[in-house]
Amino acid sequence: MSLAPLLDAAPAIPLHAFAAMAAFVLGLVQFAAPKGTLPHRTFGWIWVALMAVVAASSFWIHQIRMVGPFGPIHLLSIFTLVMLPLAVWRAHTHRVTDHRRIMILLFTGALVVAGLFTLVPGRIMHQVFFGGITGGSRRLVPAPLTTMARSA
């Protein structure tokens, strides 16, 4: 494991990744801890802020393009930015079941599922966790046969 590919990326990418990792860990703490307490509310606000950073920073990441510079993940970011204040409002108005449902949906969809897609070969987080740094002697994809024949 090496953080080099992440730290060498454009600034929005490490911001996005570190905020997502922090939100993931804090989300696990939130699920395990008692609900309705001052720590739950405090950590909840921090989690919401982290998720807003994750969603907002994604608009500066354009590795998968479908419509101009944007891809399907940006729809998830819009959804997240809409649902976060709704979930907070549901908690504020004591609609705890709705609050819980939205927060579980955001954690599962925007962190777990989207996070798993970052581990696909060729993505930066795949390089971080499994190696395969581009350039130098290690490559993400096998070299073409003609290149391999010349180097032998």
C-alpha cells in the first residue's frame, strides 16, 4: 500500500478521498454509538460536513466523462447534497425513522458502493491499495507485445 498515487493526484482527489475515508470511519462510529446523545449530534454534524466535502469535491474530478466533464457519479453527488439537509431536517423535526433511513442510504450508496468502484483497476485507489503505479518499471496494464519483445 502506498499513498503516493493519491498524494500525486490533482488536489481535489486527495481532498475527496481523505474526506470519504474519514466519513466512512465516523459513520461506523455513529452506527455503533448511542443515538440522540450530544456526541451523536456533534459527530453527526461533522459527518454531514465531511459528506458535503466528498460530494462537492467530486465536481472537480473528471476521470469518467459521459456528459461534458461529468459522469454518473456526479448524479450521486447531487443526490447526496440534496439528501444531507433533508436528513438533518428529519432529525430536527424528530422524524427519526426517516432520518435513519436517509443516513443509512447515504452511507451505503455514497460511501460503501461508490467506494468499492474506486478499487477497480486503473483507478487511483486501486493503485493505493494494490500497487501498479504508472510509469517507471511498473505498469497498470501489460505492455504491448511489441514493446515486451524489444525489452527482452
